[in-house]
Amino acid sequence: MNKPEPVVLQHGQVRLEPLRAEHAPALEAAASDGQLWTLRVTSVPAPGEFDAYIAAALTGQAQGHMLPFAVVDVPSGRVIGSTRYHDIVPAVERLEIGYTWYARSWQRSHVNTTAKLLLLTHAFEVLGARLVGFRTDNFNFVSQRAIERLGARKDGVLRHHALRRDGTVRDTVMYSLAAAEWPEVKAHLQYQLTRPR
């Protein structure tokens, strides 16, 4: 698998650009649309935490196990969320897509489908990943349905796996998509973006 390097990915009205420290104010504004840090089953930073959030993501990038992006609405130029590759393991040609969140007004729109199409295309067709994973909180049913709509398969549940911000311990639901499944999933994502609404 090729080493993931910072890159701009764009399709239609959505651009993923390498996350930078300067994105902090715009990300905080995006998270304020819906006060996303109040959601128990996500890890969206609270106001005042965005500098540290980005610094941790960039540390992960420097260490080679993360590649974070800001999600931008192209027509307005506004940052509307964030996503990243994480748990990158070149030796087994695997990475995961996660840490994904969008401003409330952009949820349930074309944005997530487009961003996943961009990330999966780059992972399978440029980086040469053999498997892409996804994970989510066992109580984040919205995220689970979104991952399943992508065509990923549920691998199982890791019980008592990770701390939530409120100090409780979550179970983590794991999903994956193999390279052999990608052509059909890609066709489906492209159809979702072009079908009449």
C-alpha cells in the first residue's frame, strides 16, 4: 500500500483538504451548528478544544497512522466538518475512515456520500488498500445506518472498548469494505449522487 500523504480531494461541491491549524475557528463554527459536542455518542470537540483536536490529528499524521481532512462546501468556501483516515497499517494494506462529523445543517445531505466516495476511491484506487474499516459507538444508530448504506459489512462488536467523553465505556461496532467489493459499492455511491431526489 502506498503511504497516505496530504492531498486535496474534490468531487462536485465537496472538497476535502488537508487539516491545518488555521482551520480551528471554522471547525468550531461548524460544530456550533447543532452544538455537536453535546452528543454523547460522538467525539466532536467542545468550544475551546479545537486547537488541541487539530494538534492531536496532526501528531497522528506525523506518526503515519492518521491523515485528517477539513470538509469544505465548495460554492461557499465554508468548512462544514472534518473526517480522516486513521489506524493506517501499511503492512496489511488496511486503513479506517472515521472521526467524521458535519455541521447539523449539512447532515443527511449529499456531503457524506460525496466525502466517502472521495475517501474510498483514493484508498482503493490510489493508495492500494485491500480493506477499509469503519467503527462507531454501539448507540450511534444514525452512524451505523450511514455506514451500512455505504455497503460496508458489519464485522462485529468490540465490547467495553473505548471511553466516551462522559466517562462511560462504549462498545464499538466494527464494519469493513474489501477491495473486491469496491467496484459495486462505487457504482452505488455514484448512483446515489445522481439519482433524482
